[in-house]
Amino acid sequence: MLVRHTVVAGALALCFGASAQTPGEWKYTIATDLAKVPADMRLNFPTITFAVCRSEADFASGRAFALQTLASSEARCPSAQFVRTPNANGKGDALSFTYACDGGSTLSGSASGRVELTKFALVLNSKYVPSVNGVETISQTMTASLVGPCKVKPDADLLKVQ
């Protein structure tokens, strides 16, 4: 049985300006909607949590919003076409972007959601190329929230699988 885990990261050139998020340690959770995943494949899509120290530069570049579980995945699965739109009520911004692993030859998709100063939530819709054991598309939710001052080193991989 072939097991592939979705790992997407961002190498972004776009600055997001004055609506910066709070630097510090952030806790991320990535959960897969299992409705379209065959029962015998669901173990391959666990919920993942990790903590990472985020700097002002991570938020300014957009790197902090790209789906990633390992610091080393950034070059393999870059994100692009970031669009950040302030909400009229002043509470957070809408955010969207695209991503592609291995030039789109293994995985590609799009993300959209809402970002605020101390939290964000994004929905990622991914397509495997080719399909993996009958799974062609998946939808994942990535949420993150500020925990406080950094307890982990920048780019440390503290990953927990549930």
C-alpha cells in the first residue's frame, strides 16, 4: 500500500503589509475531511498537530499560512498567487493561494480562509497526480492559533499525529 502525506509549504514573495499576525509560538492542526476517502485509506490521513515559532517575516512573506508540516518541505511544494483582502468589518482578512508539489506532478491545489491577529483557518482542496490508492482529491482544514512566546526554535519540527 502506497502512503503519501500531503505536505505543502510556501516560498512567497508577496508582502502582506499592516495586517500582520502576532509573532510567537503557534499551534497548527491539519485535519482531513474523510468523507471521500475510502475506509481502508483513512489511516493514511491522520489529524496532525504541530507547534512552530513564527516571526514577523513568516507572516509578512505568507510562509506561515502555507500548509506545511516540515520546514524542509518549503522548496518541494511552493505556494503562489496569494491574495489577501481586508474584511469590511476590520476583523481579519480573507486569504487565498495555490500550491503545487514537484511542479504539480504529484499534488496541487488551492486554499482559502480567514486570518486574524492571533488565529487563522484555511480550507485546502488538493488533487493527487496520479491518484493514490483510489484517492484523487482531498479537502483539509488547517487551523492555527497563537500560543504565546516561542518555546521552540524557528523551523523546529514538533509534530504529533492523532
